Amino acid sequence: MTKIKSSILISIILLIDIILVFLCIATHQKQTETLKTIPNKKFKQTLVINKPNTMKKSNINPSIVSDKTIYLTFDDGPSYLTSQILDILKQQNVPATFFVTNQQFDKFENIVKKAHIENHTVAIHTLTHNYSYIYSSDENYKEDFEAIRSKIAKVIGYKPRILRLPGGSSNTISKKYSPQIMTRITNYLNENNFYYYDWNIDSGDASGKLSKEQIYNNVTSRLKEGENIILMHDSATKSTTVEALNDIINYGKANGYTFAKITKNTSPIHHHINN
Ligand SMILES: [Zn+2]
């Protein structure tokens, strides 16, 4: 009997041991689960925190998403039309950007100065505007570029660093003068802190003689959220551009656009390089 009693007792002790071991394992599993859950929760929380941060970043980033900005730009001047453009801009109290050439520069030097004094951006286009010369070698381009820079500097007091390439950076006409010259020129400009600007709205005034209505429609129908860099010309034959200008500005103002001139801080609008 004693033997039976003691073996029962041993069995009970063993059973208690087994139960204790089982309880220990169960508790450990629970703890592990809890540990697994906590980092998951933390990770989820981190993600939630990150989301607004990312959104904030894109809001801080300049303009493109929500701003409606118009940059009026005029190539190939100065000419007798430039002073008429300055009058309209003054009356409307809006700034613009002029990419000048040498063609009538001496004749209208005072108009260039006036544009600068009236707080517009006077920038570089080219001295000669001669594609077969400027795009036939890197040296020719740089020589032409520096010559018009120096010429502008004599009028406005400093050498500008903002420019527009004749034909835009995407032109393919340069291919026949020097393959890949646009790639080399734009690399040179980027590496030397020059700021070239193409356009994302073409008024179409370069091609033949458009009516002022056509120019107005070309511009206003293409305006969108973000930055609108409008290509226009103030060379001597572009009188319908001047005639359309007032209505274009009125349309922009009526539709919530602000007007700005190009500065070094303007986000670059670059075409695709095709040569
Ligand atoms: Zn031009």
C-alpha cells in the first residue's frame, strides 16, 4: 500500500511538473507574440508619421504642384517693338524676361537699359543668331555667348547667367553643323552655373505672320497649373505679338495666374536634348 501510495505521489509530482513546464512554454509563447506585436505596431505608427512628412515635403517644394505662374518671355529683340511691350508691361504692372541678340542691340541699347531698370530680366539669347556659326563648334558657341554677355554687361552693369539657346535646347538643326553639340553645350552650361531656359508654351509667333487672335488662342488655350514659360518674340516683324499681349495678360489675371520674371531660382524648364 505504501508503495502504491508513494508511486501515486510521484505520479502527481510528475504531473504537476508537466503542467508547470506546459504553463511555462505557454507563457513564453504569449510573451513572444506580444513582443512580435509591439514592433509591428511601432512600425505601423512610423509609417503613419512618415506619410504627412512626405506630403509636407512636396508642399514645401516650389510652385509646380499648385502655383499658377506665367513667365512672359521675348526672344530676338530688342527692336522698335520692345518699347511698346515695356509700356504694356508697365501699365499692367507685370514683369517679363527678354532674351536679347545683337541684331539691333546698338540701336535700342537704351530700351535694353530701360527693361533692366523697370525690373525685367535681361538675359542672353545669342550675338549672331547664326545657327551655322554658333552650332558648328563648341568654341564658336562660347565665343558668341561671351560676346553678347559682355555687351549686355555694359548696359545693365553685370554679365547675365540666364540664357535661352537659339532654337531651344531640343533643336535638331544643329545636327548638320556638329553632331551632339547640344549635349556638349548644355553640359558646359550646367557645369559652369549658367541657367538655360526653354519654354513649355509656344505662342507660335515664330512661324510666319499669325494674327493677334491666333497668338492669344495659342497661349491661353495651353495655360495650365504650375509654371508656364511662354515663348514669344519681340523682333521687328512681330507686331501681332504686341497686339495680343494686353489680352493675354488680362486673361491670366482673370484666371488666377501670377506673373513672374525668370531668375536663377526659377525651376528649369528644359526640353529633351535631341543632338
Ligand atoms: Zn531666337
